[in-house]
Amino acid sequence: MEIARENPSTVEHRMEIRMGLVIAVANQKGGVGKTTTSMNLAGAFQSEGYKVYVADADGQQSCMSWCAAAGPETPLPFRVGSINKLEKMIGPEIAALANDYDVVIVDCPPNINDLTTARVLAVADATVIPTDASPIDIWSSEGMMELVERTRVANPAGKFAILLNKSNSKTLLHTQMSAILAESNVRVLSSTVKQRELYRQAAALGRTVFDVKGVRGVKVAKDEIAAVYNEIIALVQEEEFVDGN
Ligand SMILES: Nc1ncnc2c1ncn2[C@@H]1O[C@H](COP(=O)(O)OP(=O)(O)OP(=O)(O)O)[C@@H](O)[C@H]1O
Ligand SMILES: [Mg+2]
């Protein structure tokens, strides 16, 4: 199965997605790749010419640290800002950002006990749930799945998709996870992101795979993030189709 195309993003895609798109990246489990996914997706949207804002809703402020690692001389080509202390104003702030930016990507904290993640999901057009490579992670993500179900009631147009991150055995894992998730009605993206040292190296340099230099294996990583990007755009377009707008 083809998972990455030579030149996956096209002008067609660019023309079709609407402005002010809000994408949440969330999972109650820590260390699954929420921040890595947020930042590299931002790189993908930016490289297609979109005006992107990464909103850091996690108290750990990892996106902010990532941005700081880029340094003032070679800043990231998109804005990164903190929204983690806004409490119930977080939804209105995201809506305001969505007025000013084409795409707002919100990196959520690794817990669902405070209301931050619920508030973000309530205003997201699409929620990407990165999970690392084991069905056990899904079994331990029951709370996240319950939150998804609750969000569907509050935000019926919102879309949800699980992204298998740090995967090594795409086919088997994908089949297993899809089977486990079949009941829950949350789709699993067919694109996966492999475990690659490059993702750590890029983060350490404060870059995304779209603008990191001097490290090996960039193209294949870029292609796999671009494939995820394309699937997310397709997801959002589905939503627009269902809504009829
Ligand atoms: N596909 C990948 N390949 C290799 N390393 C990865 C990959 N994805 C993430 N990592 C690494 O795994 C660690 C955790 O990733 P990340 O910080 O993105 O997770 P997180 O879900 O945001 O964590 P937290 O819950 O603490 O916010 C980091 O060191 C990151 O560089
Ligand atoms: Mg994080």
C-alpha cells in the first residue's frame, strides 16, 4: 500500500480547505507524540503557504521550548504562542486566532482531568489523537475515547482520527488497532509516522522536518507527514460535505 506520495500536497488541496481551520492534537497519555505531531503538521501547512499558528495549551510548554530552540536568528516560519492559562477563555481565544490565521493547531496537555482538553476539542474542526505503537495504549486511553464521545455531542461537526506514531510494523499494527477501534467509531488514519531519530533531532534543533537541514532521512519523514496532512484535509473536507457548506 502506498503511504506517501512523491509530491503529496497539491494546489487543489490548498484551494479547497477553508480558512480558520482548528486542529487539536490530543491524548491523555504522555509522550505519544502530541507536540511532535503538532509542530510537524504546522510545518506541513506552512510549506503549502498557509498562515499557521501553533497554540500551546499544555502547561509543560513544549511547543514554546521548541520555538525557543529555533533561536532568534532562524525563527520557525509560523507563530507559536501559549494559551494554557486561559481556562474557560481558551475556546474564545482559539476562535479569535482562527479569525486571524488559516490554520490553528492546538497542542493539548497529557491529561483530561482538568477541562483544557475538553474545551479545545469542543471548538476543533478535527482532533488528531497520536498514539504510540501498541494496542495497550488504546486500552489505556479509555478516558480519551469517552471524551471523544462527549465531544461528539457538544461539537457534532468535529472529526476525530487516531494517528499511529512511532510505528515500526505498519500493516500488523494498523490491522490490530483498526479492529480494536472498530466499535468506537474513531477512525485510524492509514498514514502512520515511523519511529525515526530524525524527529528527535529536528526537535532538538527547533525545526520541523520541512525546514531542518544537515540531518539524514528528511525526505521520507517529510513524505510521511505530508501523507498525514493530506488525510487530515480529506477528513475536514468530509465534514464540510456532511455539513453541506
Ligand atoms: N515518530 C517519532 N520517532 C522518534 N521519536 C519520536 C517520534 N515522535 C515523538 N518522538 C519523541 O518522543 C518523545 C515524546 O514526544 P512528544 O513530546 O511529541 O510527545 P507528547 O505526547 O507531546 O508528550 P507530552 O505528553 O509529555 O506532552 C520526544 O522525545 C519526541 O522527540
Ligand atoms: Mg507535548
